[in-house]
Amino acid sequence: MRLLSASENEFIFNSFVSVDDISYLKDHCVFDKIIIPGAAYIEMALTAGAEVLKSESLKLSEIVFHQAMILGDKETKNLQTIISKTEKNKYRFEIFSLSAGNNSHWTLHASGNIKPDKTDFRQNEDINNLKEEISNIIPASSLYDQAKKAGIEYKKYFQALKEIYTNDKSALGFIQTDADLNDRRYIIHPVALDSAFQTALALLLKSNSDSAFIPVGIDKFILSGKCPGEIYSLVRINTETETGPKKRKSKIHKADIELLTTSGNILAEIKGLQLKEVSREEFFIVKR
């Protein structure tokens, strides 16, 4: 629901979220807690931006995921997505939550820039050629088992990766969301986008690891329009850096992702997805 704002340069969208209302959210758990996926903030920004900017072809940049949102089984949270005009055709988004019973402290979860985009993805990918080039097949069940051991449990609806192919630095995933999730209100369903992020885990997860990989930011996200329920994600890992004090260094891996139709047309480009390797202790004490 869009709220009235005293400023003509600010647009406020208000909603409420709980696992009773959006049941698939309970299938995304990190270290035994239900966590709103980073992909959901992207969808919130896109939906609000599409209404304000009158376009579903959008570019998001300098995206930061500040703080994870933990959602209790019986909890309802108030969400606000705020779009602020910074200059002509340039806007900024911020996404906050307020817990029930707390009328004063809003938590910032995600922020970034957003503007209309007219990128024409002329170059297509040949899916069959990609499968020949990226030819090591990983069973999806194996990836989900590894992720669970590392601390991220993807349950029914978030197990949308059906095929995974890898080589040293690239991964290709076939994503098919459950038919129950075919809701045209979404520009890109959070499960589909999260599954594209999951594809990167095929290159990062190591057996017996007790560290999870959490998205903490994205340099650039360009979307040409609504995404269908069946897509491919093409992932390339390009850099690795370390952050934090010497005694508790954390690795951040950067990945570039293309979202493709089943015929190879490019739907979206994600540049510089930042995945931070964190332990259980780090996840709950460090702002992300």
C-alpha cells in the first residue's frame, strides 16, 4: 500500500509480512532461523520503483544489505520501502522493518540507487554450448545437502535449482519455481532470484564447511522486464577479498550473473554480487 508523503520527492510503500501470509518464506533458513532472503529486498525495490518510475526496465546500483531480517513463526513485521528522488531521473531506495510492539525503532535492511534503464541485451547465450563448456554436473540434492551442513537450509519452495553444471570459475543452473509460486505481481520472484544466487554456491561451498555464504551487496543489477518461472542462471566468480579485523578475517567473493530465458535471451545482468563467508557467531553479532 502506498502512503501519502509530505514531500513530492518521497514515495512510501507500506506492507506487513509473516509466514502465515507468505508461507514460502519459512523455507529459507540460516543457522536455524527464518531469514528474509536478500533477493526479496531486490523484488521490493523493483516493485516500488516500477510504480514510481512507470517502467519494469530498471537499473539498481550500489545495493547494500545492511542487516538480516529474522522472522519468527508467529511474528508479523511492518515493512516500508521508501523511494526518494535525488536528482532528475535518479532515485534512491531504502527498505525498513518494524517489529510488532516496537513503535519507535525502524531497522534498515537494504538500500541502493534505482533509475529507469533502456539497456538492450542484444547478445544471447547458446544454452547447449554453455552446457558443453560447463560440463561438470552436480546433483541439486547434493548442493542443498552441503548448504544445510554449512548453515543454510533451503526447504521445499527454495529448492528451485533443478540442474547444475560447473567448471573451475563458472556455473550454470536451471531454475524452475514451484507452480504454486506463479504470481504475476512479482517482477522477479524472490525464490527465482535467490536460486540464481544459490548457483554461485556450487562454486564456493566446500564439504564439511561450517560457514555460510551471505549476500551483503550488489554493484549493479539491470533488469529488462518480468522474469518467468523457468530461467537459467549463468554465474562467474571473479574476485575474492578479505575484510574485518586480523583475528576474524571474513572472505567476500564477487560473482557476476546473467539470468537467461530457456532459449538463451538475457533477461537481467547482475554485476558484483558480494557473498560473505560467515560463521554462526558472526552472522548473529555482525551487521551485514
